[in-house]
Amino acid sequence: MLGPLAPEHIPGSYDLCRTHCESLSAPRGWEVVRLPEIGSTPPPVPDDDLLALANAVREVGMLPEEIPATPVSGPAGPADQADIVVLAEKRHLRVIADGERPRG
């Protein structure tokens, strides 16, 4: 891994200047992971449906056990979906659960 100079010695690591960090190559089959510099802006997160779904599920997992239920109504009508509750919503994605079965 390449990144900013370490504040203390880490066994198996090398402190290199910017010029040598940029020109370093790895042996065949290895991969060089370049860490962002301190103070630099992180790369933009891709706007992807799968990532949005993963983030929504992660947020629900961090919520306390008692989640207020929001009834779902949609094209099928509220009668067909009376036992479904929305746990989290982000843009056009929803994390839903069956209202009759306990979570966990």
C-alpha cells in the first residue's frame, strides 16, 4: 500500500517521497493500492442502484429495534399490501418487511 508518510514506523512498509511513490511498480501478480493523500478530496461515489440499496439496508441495520411502520400503498392497491411495512426509503428504492412476521 502506498500513501502519506506514516507518523510511526510500520514493519514491512516503506516511506517514499512523492516522486518515488508515483514511479513504484509491483511484481507480476501483485497489485499496488494507492491511498489518497491527506487533505485530498475522496473520489466521488458512483451513483449506482446497487450501492444505494446496500446503503439503505446498512442504514436499516443500524436503526434501533423498534421501527415505526409505514404502510405501503402502490399500484396494486393498499388492500393487497396491507401487511407490508417500509423500513427505509431512499429515492426510488425501499427496504420492506412483512408486518406479520417478527424481525430478527
